[in-house]
Amino acid sequence: IKWTEGRGWHDAQLQPYAPLQIDPANMTLHYAQTIFEGLKAYRQPDGSVATFRPDANARRFQRSAHRLAMPELPVETFVEACDLLVSTDREWVPSQGEQSLYLRPFMFATEVGLGVRPSNEYLFMVIASPAGAYFPQGVKPVSVWLSEEYVRAAPGGMGEAKTGGNYAASLVAQAEAAAQGCDQVVWLDALERRYIEEMGGMNLYLVRGTGDDVTIVTPQLTGTLLPGITRDSLLRIAEDLGYGTEEARVSTDDWQSGDADGTLTEVFACGTAAVITPVGHVKSARAEWTVGDGETGPVTKRLRDALLAIQTGQAPDPYAWMHRLT
Ligand code: PMP
């Protein structure tokens, strides 16, 4: 779907997947006015197909558009575009367990010019790709690198927007993590480099307590981290499972000492791609420790199973999160 200044949204089209022809002076290539979303369509037990909270992705897309001085796409148009793409061939949606069809809606500037200002035309597109189970061999904890040199987002910056530049800024730290033998980067706050923010593509949760007295704690939304839809969903599910929930500032020192004295029992990351990933090991320039026993903990497993059961239609959906395609 195109957007042109003075005309608004127009020319919705369904096309076979094909390369785009881009002018060398296309403004996106130079000034990175681009935003995107990621969501999944899951096969349901009765053979139908449903997407998970597409309206939440649509609203986040609007907030990202606002931050990047781009036009707002109506929520219904976003959801309809995703529905239409999935409906063209429902056989794309895998029918086994955690497999899904990943949808990538995105928008970018299409005006040609070298002046720094908002483009006067844009293209919104959705592409799709079947996605296998994230852990085909069973859930395996990841190791993380605490990035103290590089930061991904600062107050007043673009951290809460889902824009390409944030990911470009993260690549050098991801390479550093890999060089340190770690799977993922954990970002810290820009000012003090003390407080935990999020991972490269996932939000973080720390689990305090055991048995009947469990609280899951996640960094609060202060504008510098992405408000994950999985993060939000888990706050709801956890409450209904009888866990306490808390949105708070958590320092790396609290994390390390909580692990050392046993008050902190599990840590996991969450996002659309992996749903929930346990964190087993932490490393920084100054310290290194194992989370709990380094294995997937019971709270992590229970939350993962509960959310996946809703997504794959194995459990009721009391929150009306699944959007069924008719
Ligand atoms: N943080 C970042 C930086 C991300 O890219 C993602 C993936 N969209 C998330 C968190 C998790 O968000 P969601 O649960 O909506 O996938």
C-alpha cells in the first residue's frame, strides 16, 4: 500500500514476492526512515489459522511511525493486510506444534532526494516466511554478554520504536558477544550502564522465589526499550497462574547478588521469535556467573507452555488474543 502526501493511503496490491527496484537517492537508503513489526500465524487444532494479537502489533507500528515522522496506518488496514496475505495460501501455515508463519509488516520512505526531512511518500508492505520451532531439539538456555561499552538506546532516543537503526546500532555488540562466546547481548541503560534493559530481540524477566511465592520482575518501560507484546502477555498470564508481577529497575549487581544468595531463581527472555528463552549464563568484562543451575527452570517452562498452548489453540484463550482468519 502506498502513501503520498496530500492523498493518503492508496493502491493496495497483492503481488507475488519479487525484488523492488530502488533509486540510488531513495531517502531510506540514506536516512533510515524505516519501521517494522513481527508476528506469527499459528495453525489451530480445527485446521483454521489465527494470528497472535495483530492489533497490538498494529498499535506499536503506529507509535513507531510517530517517532520516525511517518504517516499512521490505521489498525484495521494493518490487520487486514496481514489477513489477506495469510489467506492467499493457508497451506503456508505449518501444521505442527510450535511451527508458524512469520509475518513481517514494514514501511519505508520512497521519495527520491538527498535533503534531510521526512519523505513525502512511503510504501507499506507485508512479507511472510514459514518458521520452524525455535528449539527443535528442546529448549536450551542461552548465554548472554552484558554490553558495557555500547548502548542501544538513550532517553529521548528511539529505543521504544521498532526501527531499523536500532538494530544497526546493535550489530557491533552482537559481534562482541559472539567473540566472548555468548549467544546474545543484554543492553544496559545509557546513563549509568548499571540497569538491565533488554536483549537484542527480546525482553527480559527475572524470577524471584520458589514454590507458592514466586514473583516475575521485568525492567520497566522508560522509553528506552521495546514494549514487547510477549512481555505484556506474560504479565497477564503470570498473574492468572498466581505469580506476583513487578515492573522495576534491576541492576546487574542485583542480578549477580540475587543469583549468589539464591533469591533469584531463574531468568528468561521473551519475544515473538522464541516465545521464551531461558538464560543460563551471564558474562561481562568484570564478572561471570551461572543463573540458578544453568538449566531451564520450572517457572520459565510453565509460562512458556502456557503461552504456547494459547497460541497453538491447545488451551482456551480467555484474553481474546487469537485473531482467527475467516
Ligand atoms: N526487544 C526487541 C529489541 C525486539 O526486537 C523484540 C522483538 N520484536 C522484542 C523486544 C520482543 O517484542 P515482541 O514480544 O513484541 O516480539
